[in-house]
Amino acid sequence: MQIAYCYKSGEIEFAETEETLPEGVAVLVDNVTDYPALSDAEFRELVQTKARHGYRPGVFNYRPGVFLVPGVPEAASGEEAVGKLHEWHAWAFPNAAPIFFTLTAGGSR
């Protein structure tokens, strides 16, 4: 099982179980309920191809393996970031379950 989630910064990562999800993240999609026909590797590739490839802030060097929700890192407010997140999710995963947020204060990345 793979679960794609993102931090407030928009950085996307993957967890193998719900129990290993960090606190305070937005859960995007998984390959059990949303994409059951995909292997873990195929699922990760799907999410990564829909994401923006990241760069380290203030540095012009490419950071391999960093994937971002487009528009979230640049958002001027939390409200705008959530709007960008929902907009991208609807485009990237139109048949997936809605985004849900873990209910703790962490996830400050």
C-alpha cells in the first residue's frame, strides 16, 4: 500500500500505512481505494508525474526526488494554499476520494 500526502509546504511524500502518516498532513490519494490496479511503483510514478519537481528555496540547484503540489509553496496565505491544493487534486486525481487532513498540529514542513 502507498499513500500520497503533502505537508503545508506542498511537499509530497509517501507512507506505506495509515499508521505511518505524519501528523498535520493532507492525505491526497492511495493505491488501495483510489488506484487499486496500480502497483506501489506505478502509483508513485502516477503521483510524481502529476506533481511539480521541486527546487530548494533560495538555491538554484535541482533537488532530485522532491515533488510539490503546484501553487502551494507560493501561496500568500493558508486559505490560498488550500484552494491551490484542492484545484490541483481535482485536476490530477478526478476520480479519487476527497482530500482529508490529519487532525493534529504537526506537519510544519
